[in-house]
Amino acid sequence: ALAMTMDEVAEVRETGLNANLQVLGVLLTHVDVRLVIHRDLMDNIRTDFGQDLPIFETFIRRSPRIPESQVRRQSIFQYDPTGAAATAYRALAEEISRGWK
């Protein structure tokens, strides 16, 4: 899926729709670090794409709170402000902010 997304980005650049389009970084989501396959996948993405694309250090763990917040039409920050998902998204915002300075 990541390779397909990068192909789409290249196509948008080439067609002139947005010649300056850039990918800020890759965010890994729905991660369950208890699963070996997820840990291996994270390592593979960092190894295979990390030379060409920034891979955010922050990742979002799988959490039932995210779909629960969506059902209630609330952001994760409103629904579970101190939970792991909200904390991870705050960490992502901080990581992005540090990168812009």
C-alpha cells in the first residue's frame, strides 16, 4: 500500500496537478506491538522505505477507543483525552512540530 501511495504522489507531481507535492512522513497505525508480525512489519517498513521517506518514530497503537470516539462523533481528545491513543497523537504533533523548526 505504501508503494502504491508513493506511485500516486509521483503521478500527481508528473501530471502537474501539484509539482511540489511532498510526503511529510509515514505514520504507522493500528499497531499491536505484542504481535511479532506487527513488529516485523514496522522493522521492514523502516528498512525498506526509511532511506527515501521519513518514518515517524511515533506510531499509533491499535485501540478500541478510536472507533468508539468515531461512533460518538467525538475526537479522541474529547472522548478519551488521557488515553493511549490521544497521548500518541499528541506525541505525533510534537514530533512534527520539532521537524518544522
